[in-house]
Amino acid sequence: MKHNPGFGKPLPRKLFKGNVNDHFVKIAKDSGFKPPWIALQSEIRNKIRNIISNKNSSIESELYNWIDEVNIIIKKI
């Protein structure tokens, strides 16, 4: 810990202004880290895009199965 460049220095005030969660998510995203809830949101978004793009070309029961999969993922959150 002591070898970190910011060790022993106060945290910048900008970290505490606005929404702390949004700031954390930005820092994590910039570092390449995806918290589990962000990964689930991405998965849900991708599945919904897939459902929308295939709604005219797929069988109705298949669409309902995909929607059920999305709902299961949503329940995890």
C-alpha cells in the first residue's frame, strides 16, 4: 500500500461532488473493470437489441423464450 503514488495524501474533493456511484463507475470503466451489475446491464441491453432486430424474422415462441431469458437476468439485479 505504501508504494502507491497517492498514499498518505488526501482524496481530491471532486471525488465527493455529484454522484459518487457514477464517479466510481467512470473510474472502473476507464480501468477496464466491469462491476457485476454493469456486466448484467450490458448483457440485458445486448439481448434486447437482438430481440428487437429479430422480431420480424423469428418465430413468436422463440421471441418469447428470449424475453423470458432477459427477465431471468433482470431478476438477478
